[in-house]
Amino acid sequence: MPPRIAFISICLLASFAIGCGRPAHVKPDPTTEPEPIIVPPVTLPNPPTPPVKLPVKPPQPEEVALPKPHVLYTFDGDKSNRGLGDAQLRILNAPLNSGFISLNGQYPQGSDTASDVTVTTPDIGYSGFTVAVRFKADQFAKPREGTDGVSPILVAGPGYRWFEIGRNSDGCVEVTFNNNRERIATRVEIAAEKWSVVICSVDALIGRMTVSVNGGNPERFDLPRKFAFEVAATDQRDIDKVWGFVNYSNGLTYKGQVGGFLIYDTALTAEQITKIPLKP
């Protein structure tokens, strides 16, 4: 082989040996840390929150509203009507003490010394009303022989005696209408020389009456069928709205003290009656 060709061959073989040789071993840089593997957090579902049980309040009864009285007399030195309506108080021969007025029980007609106390209420209607009276009788008048009237406590209408609260021969509260022609007796007794309160609510439109004595549970009564105040159909209906303590039909009068008198110009419910502030 010629020397030139032999030289070229040797150079080619050397280049091939260098290109095909194994690469030198490279050591990793000890200062380089591997990148951390970040695993995303696993979100677990929250356990259900138990419902909060609030204490259950029992339903409260609605507050019963009591209207203002139409007429209010307390006889504590002030003779004016403290109610909302029109009323006139007339006092004759009846001493006014601290909180009550005293009646001597004498029949007014033909007497100059008899007690005569009346309250005129021109605005009170005959369709319905509620009246309350606080009293302490010295004694209760006995009906005259041959009569069946009650011992009067409060009488409305000097002409027609269209309403009366009294005490019957059994010692119980009794309400009469139309000059004693309609009568409704309770079973509640009252005694002399003790303070008592009688409340009577009359609804003539539906024929019902409610009575409470000395703060007891109100008792309901049905009025007679087709009940009506007879005076309401007469020409005396406007002038007979006078409340007093004398029954001019049988001549009986009330003797004792009266410590409060009020009238509402409407019939009240049993619940309202229990809230009337007049107490024995």
C-alpha cells in the first residue's frame, strides 16, 4: 500500500474509534437537590351538622282588651265622672266618705231626709251594656207581704224599672227586667255587712246575660225568648236612663254603702268581665 493511502486510513480509523467510544462517566452535582414532589391535599367532606333544637314555647293566649268605661264613679271625694261618656251624678242626703257614699234606706217620696243618689246616662243604649257596683249593705230590705220582689241594690229606670240587681229571699243575687216581669236568679249568695261586687253584662240583641259575683267565674244565662226592654219602644226611652237605689214600684230601697259604680256602653265577654278592676 502506498504510504499516503496508509496514512489516510490510519486517520480514519482513529476518528471512528473516538466517535464510537463510550462517553465519560459524569458524576451528579452533590449541591443540587431533587425537586420535591407536591401531592395536593385530599379534602374530606365535612360531617353533617345536627340541627339545633330550639325550645318550643307553648302558644300564649291573646291579651283580652278591656275598653274604657263609659261611666266611672269611685266616691273618693271627686264627684265627676271619670269615664269617657256623658253622665250626671246627683247626691242628696248621702254623706260622701273616703271611698264610699252612704245611703240611709229611707223612701225618697214624701221625705226630706231620705238619701237619693242617681246617675243619669243619656248615651247608654238598650241593645247592650255592662254595669258593675261595689257595695256593703247594712241590711237588705224585705219585700212586702204578698209581693215577690227582690231587695234592691241597683235599679235602672224610675219609671219602667227596666233593669234591677237585687237579693232574693234565698239570699242570692237576682236580676230582674221590665218591672220584675222577667227574672233570672243566680246561685251565689251575698250577705249584709260585707263588701261585695256584682257585675252584669246584658246583650239584648242575642238574648244573653253574664253575671259575676265577688270575682267568681262569670255565669251565662239566656234571656227570655224574644226579650226586649219595654221602655225602648216608648216615648220615655230617653228620659228613663237613670240609675239609682230605689224601686219605685214596690217602695223598697237600698240601705248601706256604695264604694264604686261603673258602666260600659256595650256587652262584654266573660274574659273581659274578669278584668274589670272593681273588687270587693
